[in-house]
Amino acid sequence: MEERLGWLSPLGDFYETDWGKHGEEAESILQEIGLYSSFSGQTVLGAGDYLSGRGYLLLHNPSKKQLMVTHLCPLSQKQKEFLYGYFYDLGRKTEAEKYLN
């Protein structure tokens, strides 16, 4: 399995995105879930931070050297299950086991 980047919802829905495009994808997700108008009405947070504050996590590789899982809220059970399978399929079993209960 190849490394996939993107946003993971608290319900376990994965929104894959290209490297460096997570901000644009965050705006698309906010539109899809009906929160874009409340996001655009504030000026403090970027789309990614706004989405993260609603329980989404970001799988990204900012330096193209190390995959990172970034989240502001506690992980949901669905997110833990996704991450376990994700890292297990990448052959990173030790990292996968961090997401077991």
C-alpha cells in the first residue's frame, strides 16, 4: 500500500488529497458538510484549523520525509480503527498498535 494523505473525519470518512493541497481540501469539506459559511464568517482560523477544531485529523507529510498525524481533538474510535488499518497496511505494525484500545 502506498502512503495516502488527507483528512479523516470523526466518523472515519477519509478525504484523500494531493501533497500540499490539504488547505484547499479542508475548504471543500467545510462546504460539503455545511460549515463553510460559519468558517468564512470568522477571520482567525484557516480552513484546516477550523476543520481540526471539529474533530478532523490530518494525515500529511510536510517535509516529504515523515508521515504525520495531526489532530486537535481526541481521536474517535472510528479514527483509531482507520489509523490502525492504515499503518498496518503500510507495514508499520508498531505504529498501528498505538491506535488499539
